[in-house]
Amino acid sequence: MSSETKNIIEVKNLVYIYRTGTRALDGVSCCIQKGEIVGLIGQNGSGKTTLVKHFNGLLKPTEGAVRVCGLDTRRVSTSMLARHAGYVFQNPNHQIFSPTVMEEVRFGPQNIRMEKERMKQQIQFALDLMELSHLTEKHPYHLSRGERQRLAISSVVAMDPDIIILDEPTGGANRQQIQRLLNLIRCFQDMGKTTILITHDMAVLSAICQRTIVMWQGKIMLDGITRQVMKEEQKLAQTFLAPPQVAQLSSRLRLSELALTVEEAAQMIMSR
């Protein structure tokens, strides 16, 4: 992909039909730019996961086209796409299979045949970033769930992909872990990476995602700046979603703008 090309993902008229006959995606079109932090929301079965699995080649279009970093996903292998789009599964246990933390993090770079010295640097960077350097010889299943989640992220970061997809990363997370995740996503953006966050946590989405895509019955219902999407309460309600409580409160208080975080709401109230 040319450095001048801003769209790192291009989806055009994407249709995906499972073998059961279920039409999971029905004419989806969108573009995602390099460096964006995009939230993807919708109820179970709305097509979120099916859509993002097209970004790393786990699924191929039934109709339409998907281009990732300029590559037509129908014409390149999943292993080639894995160099560009890393997927962190909702349940880390579905992703981890190696006998030690070090081997788990090493597997991805080795699999894509990363140059030896660069691989060494990427592995150490990923371990340090996720605070796992002291656990390299441990068996992954001797780690806490939070540590396994960090390991799953670390194994993707080690491959240095352009795009990082996080599928429901806040499940069971406490406030400190959520803050660490938000800081991590900001770090990804500083590194020039594109982050796609699949989540049901509207507060987390509103705190970090500049753009939000809302899916419903295999189609995109809303796509825009997160603050604008959160103003669409009636449309969100049709998909059984609601803006975060602070946004709803700021709307009722008729603040100068819709607040997406408690800090924003406090600033608006103090400036009245």
C-alpha cells in the first residue's frame, strides 16, 4: 500500500453467507483509515465478528470485495493477511496453545518468517509492553485470566501488524485493567496502527473510539464520529443499545455538548 493511501481497509458491497444459508452480511460498504480507532458495536448476530474476520482472511467474501493494505483478500492467503491484521479473540483460551509464554509470543513472528534480529526486538517489545517479561517460562494456563489476555495481545503485537482487532477485550476487567487497555490503544495509535474495538461496553467505546460503526442484521445502521452516533438515541434503541449513562445525563441536563466521559461532563458543568 502506498504511504499516500489513507484507507487501510476498504469494504465494498460485502455479502457473506454461511453454509447454513444464514446471510450474515448483506451489502456492507465502509472504509477505515490508517491510524483510526474504530468502535464496532451491535447485538450478537448483527455481523460484527463476521465483518472483522474478513480483515485477516479467516473468511472470504461470498460477494463483493475487501482490500486490506491494498491487498484483495480473495487473492491472498490468510498467513499473508496476518502480517497486516492481528486478531485478539474475546476468550484468550481460544488463542493460546504453546507450553510457555515465550513460545506463545514467538510463534507469530516465526510463522510469518520475520527476520531474526527484528523478531528478537519485536518479541521483547511486546513482552515489555504487556508487562510479561518476568513470566516468559511460565505455562500460559498458570497465568491469571488478565495475564492470559495480555499474552494474547502480546502475541499479536509481536507480529507488528498494521491493524489490531480487539474482540470484547474488557470482559471481566476491573477499572484498573480497563484504564490499562485504554492507554494501550492510545499507544497503538501513537505507533501509527489502526485499532478496531468490538465491544458492548459503551462507556469504554465512548472514552477511546473516535469513530463508531453500528451494525444491525448484517448491515451498517450508523457510521460516524462517536459523539454524533451517541446522539442517535432512537436509532440505537432500535438495535437494543443505549449511549453511556454520562451521555444520557448530559443530554437531559442540556449541556453545551454531549459528554462522552465523566471528565467531559464535569468540565461542561463547571464552565456554565
